[in-house]
Amino acid sequence: MTTSRTRTSRAGRLLRGVSGVLAAGLVGVTVILLAGWATTTRTGTAGPGTGMLLGHGAAAVVAVVAQVVADRRRDRAGVLAAWAAIVLVSAVVAWYWLF
């Protein structure tokens, strides 16, 4: 028999897992953009601009901080931090890659 506490715990783990994967993915994309920027500035070709690097970098830092809060807290603040990381990564993807 599954109790509501167990379901909440499973849902919380899933939420923290998804937000963690997205935050880590944003860090990875930021590193790749930084490498691309370094390469293109040396070769003189077009590449990611400073705004894109700064936007991804700042968002990655905020997403990782939110993920740390989500991982350490099991209360409402942790849930809100996990959702904040998900929304932030989604906004960065939409802003820089879809529009």
C-alpha cells in the first residue's frame, strides 16, 4: 500500500531529478558555448556573442544554486527552487534558441 508520504517523496525525487538534469545540461551548454567562442575568436569566424555567453553563464549559476537549495530542502522552498530551475532553463532555451 502506498501512502501519500511515499508518493510525495517519489514525486519530489522526480522533480529534483528533472531540475538537476536541466541545470547540469545548461552548465554543459554554457561550457560548449565558451569553447566555441574561444575557437571562433581565434579564427576570426562568427560564433556566439558576449550576450549569449553572459546570459547562459548567469542562468547556469542561478540554476545550480536553485538546484542545491532543492536538493537540501524537502519543504516548500525546495519544491519552489526545483521549479525555479526548470522555469529558468526553459526560459533560456526559449529566449536564445527558439526566438
